[in-house]
Amino acid sequence: MRFRGGYNVLLKGKPQSAVKAMPEPKVLHLPLRSERFTFTDIRVKNGQKVSGGDVLAKDPDNYEVPLLAPRSGTIRLKTVENHIVLEDAARLEEHADIAVKEMQHVERQMGTAGVKRYKLLSLGAWQFFYDAFTGALPDPLGTPQAVIVSTMSLEPFLTRGDVQLHKRLLNFTRGLEHLQSLLEYQPIYLVLPDITSEFANLIRNQIRGYAWVKMLEIPLKYPYDNFTILARRLNLKPGEGPVWAVRTEGILAVDRALTLTKPCTVRIVSIGGMGVNTPTHMKVMPGYPIQKIKEEYVFEPAARVINGGILTGKILPAETMGIDTECRGITVLREHEEREFLGFIRPGWDRHCYADCYLSSLRKKFREQFTTGIRGELRPCIACNYCEEVCPAGIMPYLIHKYLYAYLLEEAEQARVDLCVECGLCSYVCPSKIDLRKQLIDAKDLIAKEKEEIRQEQLHQEEIRKQQEEARKQSEEKTE
């Protein structure tokens, strides 16, 4: 399997492999928004008592995906804007908030497979699934052309698959069996690192007995674990149906939902970066207070907190009080408040440079102390082609940047900006400090918006044409 581009970013602040269970909070702040979901259909009332697993809200635009109560407690709806606050949180026995009548109706209509899919959606496991090409939530009742299951997470500092799998290999293989029972003849591609280790060999030996699983070993190079890149390299086509994509934690959630019929309300979330005293992995639930995590791990008074990895994560808004339902990692960086004196003439012994123009190119591999400083001011593109070299999609970000700078949107589309997988490597290696990733994402959104406007206009014109045709016919009939 051939890949192009890619680049491993070596930074200090990598989380340890151990998982720490965080102390149980008294209050949970559950955000009503995450990267993909907006829970606007509130299903609880202020002051209502709920149990763990109860449905608090749903996203009507994403197949009614539920926001589940991680613990029992009392609901407060107006305490924090865009949050559901759960006071007096207590760890009691969880239960599945599933309507028996609805289950019976689904079984009559779709059989056993329909009941399983209904459980995955109702118990929070379906939130872990993606469409490999769009990143959106796939239709839980749809039929994929293939399923990609990845055990890898290569972006710093997100939770790795081996951490998720520790002591849970049996749950993982059982989850794969459940997933296969939802399919007919569609293949399941299991993505593994092409390394030799005791744990990796254990997984291989466990999976070899499953004829319906096709093992796919890939190099440990970012972003070869990207779902879109994998789907393209497997020659899967967007026009031939959706490709389900799910990571290790999603398969474990499938096992929990279908084996135990319990809600999936626990996450293993990483916290890493140079602003963290002990980078590690935390076992938390959605709504866990961000402030408590800061008090436990963040030692920098002035730190930038990012929801996600260092390359693709987004700055966590100050108004966000708790972990959202899709959080996989928290990155904390030191704020670069003062400029280095004569920093431009430093030989760069302790800094990475893709061009190997720093003295650090003479060193062996090392992890850099990365801050929010961009090492200089924004400069014009110098057409160095570094972004093209690392781009795993095979496009030319610098050329698209120049098209966008000249407002040549059609030319940018012809340069296949749509193939961008938003990995962020182009921005990272750019010596001119241009945020190419954001520019390409904005361009894709703008092109999609313009196409939708054109489509709507065509529909409108077609409707007018039909009305005129109908009026003409009625006029002819009256004349006759």
C-alpha cells in the first residue's frame, strides 16, 4: 500500500501510556455543542432528577443522536449558557434509557440487525462512527461499501489505540464480531502499525482467525491513519456508497452497547503539551469540569488550551466548562509572550525545521519544546514546495494559496482543493507561517456553498418554468 507525503512531528509533552481515573466530580457541565453535534432538542426539565444513561437532549440534524447523562443527579438548564449542568452527580448503577415499545417496533420492521443498530444509536456508541470521506455521522440504518477500523492515532497528543486496548483486547474482538453481524458481504479493514512488538503480535494472532477481517499494516507516519487517506488508498470511491470509519474506542463502545446493553458515557482522553506537568491519559466522562483538569495538570498560568491534537485541534473557548462528547484529547501550550532577542540568527540547535536549515539537523531525533510562538512574522509565500512534499493528498497547497489570494476560486477548485484532508502539515512546515490549512478549509466551504446556491437557483428556475408551463396549458384550455 503506497502513501505519499507525511511527516512526523516530534514534540515534548507526549502523554504517558498509563490511564488515570479522575476523581468523581460533584457537578458536570455538559456542552450542547461539539465538533459534529448540536443538541438542540432538550428532553429534560430544570430541576428534574435523572439517572446515568438517561437521554438529556438529542441532535435532530444527526439521526437523533442522544446526549446521555453520565451520572445520576439534578438537572439545571439555565445555570451555564449552552450547557446542561448536572448537580449532585452520583455514581450509581447505569441503565439503558431505551423504550421497549420502540425496540419491539424496530424488531418487527428490521429484525435483529435493526435492534442492534437502534441500540448503538440510543446508547451513545454510534457517536464514534464517521463517514471516511466527509467526516460526518453516517446513517445508522444505511449500508456501507466497507468499514475501516483503525487502532492508530498518530497526531500529537491524542489518545493512542494501544492505550485504549490495554487489558481490553477481548472486548475489542467481541466488538468486531458485533460490527460484522451488522453487515452482509462488506469487508472490514483493520488498520495496524507495521511494527514488531509483543502487543502488536498479540492483536495479529487474535484477529487471524477472523476471515472477514482484512488486516492492513501501515507505517507509523502522520497522517497515514487519516480515514480519507486510507479509503483512497483502498480504492474505495465516494460515489459507491458510504465508508464507515471507527477507531479503537468506537469498537469498545460497540461491545459495551451490544454485549452489556449499557450506555457509553466514559472516555479515555489524553492531556499533553508543554503546559502540562505530567502528560497522561485520563478516564473521564462528558461534562467533566475543564477547571478541575487544569488544576490537576496545567502548571502554566498563561496557557493556550486546545480541544484535540496539536495540528488539527481548535482553541477551547473560555465559555466551555466541560468535556464535550467527542473530545479525544486536550493539548496545552505555553503562551509565547516575549519575542526572543535576535532570535532570527539563532542556529536552532533545539528547534526543528523541515528544510534542515537549522543546526538541529545534525542531531539525532529529539522532541522539541513547542510553544504558541510562530518564530517570526507572517511572510509572503516563497514557493518552496515544502507543503507539497508533505501533503498526503498529492495537491499543491502553495499554488492553491496563490489562487485564493487572487480570488481565483474556480482555479482553486480545478487544483483539487477538495482533496485536502485537513491534516495541518502544510501549515506546520511552511517557513512563511501561512495558515494554509485554514485557507484550504475555508475554500472548500466556500466552493460547497456556491455550488449549493447554484443548485438552489437551478431548482428555483425549474420551478418557475414548470409554473409557466402549467399556466400556459391552462390558458390554452380556456381558449379552447
